[in-house]
Amino acid sequence: MTPRLTLTVRPSPIGPLALAFDPDRRLHGVSFGEGLDRTMRREYPGAAQEPGDGPQEALALIDAYFEGEAAALGRVAWSLDGAVGGDGFAGRVWRLLAEVPPGATLSYGETARRAGEPGAAQAAGVALNRNPIPLVLPCHRVVGADGAMVGFGGGLERKTWLLRHEGALLL
């Protein structure tokens, strides 16, 4: 279990980002504005939450991403240690997102297949909806089988913005 999470808010071109870091400066949560404390209570029940400053190296990498260095998010230290959904299928879905490079997309079906459950596209969607570290574990890179912009907790406008920012080809 993560004993303590420091919560901070950071401005971005897609609106404020709420971020949660552990004492080892690893990212455990991202929310687009409100809702981070609820997500952290769900995934890390019992962890103390306190406002504070995030680690400068992580914040600088997030800023670099928004300034055009699409690969910067891949260098943000993160952890799912202690996350309720970190084991099993959901955890496999979340971890494989880190392997999807900027500009690339996967379908829900391909995500399920890579996570070891062919035919579980709908379950992959449920896992993606519960991703505690969106943006850094880039669930915005998962699209419908036909390339349609579907299913992003931060809103389809943000998903489209992020994919365009990364140079993804959109239908």
C-alpha cells in the first residue's frame, strides 16, 4: 500500500491536471481537473492524501510533452504498486499502454488481445476507464476498431487534441 500521496495541480493546454505522487516521486494518478482524490481513494484506499508540490523532474517532463516533445511522457516515473486494480487483467491493460508510442493507436480489441484476453474488448474498455494514470499511461491512444474517437474519461475533445498533438493520423 502507498502510505502517502502528494496531490498537486498543474496547468496545461487541455486544462488543469491533478497529479498524485508517492514519496519516491513516482506518479500514481492523473485527473483532468476534478476527481483525483476519488480515483486515489478507489485505487489506493487508506493512503493519506495531502496537497503539495510534485517533483520537478516529472513536472518538467509533462511540460515538455505539451511543448512538443511527445516522447517525454514515456520518461515520467510512475507506479501502480498497491493499486486495487493493478493486478489481473486491468493491470495488464494499464501496463501495456506504456508500450504504445506517441502517434500510434490500438483498438480496444487489440488492447484486449495484447493483455492476454482475446475477445474481451469491452472489458478492456472498462479497464481503460479506470486507468489511474491517464496521459502518462496513454489510454487516449486506444480507439474504436474503425479508428473512431470513443471512450476517454477526459472527454473526446481532449482525446482528439492529444492524438493530434502526438501526430496520430485521425480518420
